[in-house]
Amino acid sequence: MAGDWSDLTKRVARGIAEVRKTTGSELVAESRPVALAGRVPAGPVIQLRRRRSEDTHRFVLILPFGEGEVRVELPPQDYAELTREMVRFWNEQGPVAMRPPAPAADVPGEEP
């Protein structure tokens, strides 16, 4: 049982540390609502926040994960790099990624 409490305490401490990252920041702008992973109702997926204590700007990506969401905070340089990588991916893979999935090939010896 002691291991369970220790694990719980560590998870709570990590959660509090994550909350503190965005505490003290003010919302500057956010994206329009987008439905990700079939979530209804849709919500904003990107926020631009300003940290008052450090006087810096951060982008927060809000991604669905199970029943909740994960918030990933990125400095402007990392956000710009991510955006460039996404554009590169869609330029290279866009037409292929937009095609509907092909049916699986029949495997000899297996019954349907």
C-alpha cells in the first residue's frame, strides 16, 4: 500500500507542476473551435499565452487524450518549427494521406 501512496503523491506533484506552468499566464489569442478525434463539442486547439512573471509568450497546444486533454506548451521558436514540419509533411504526403484506406489484401490460408 505504501507504494500506491508514493505513486499517487508523485502523480499529484507532477500535475501541480504542469498547472503552475500556465498559472500566471494570460490568454492573448486562441484558435477557433476545431473538432479533433471526433470530439463534440469542438474547442480551441491552440492558445497564445503571455507569462507575466517572465514577460514571454508561449503557444499551448490542446490535444484530446482519452476523456481529457493534454496541454503542450511551446516557445515561439518550437511552434514555428512544428508548423514548418507540418507544412512539409502535407506537401510531401498530403495527396497520399487524403486517400481513403485501401482494403487489406487477402492472406492465403485464412478464412474470412
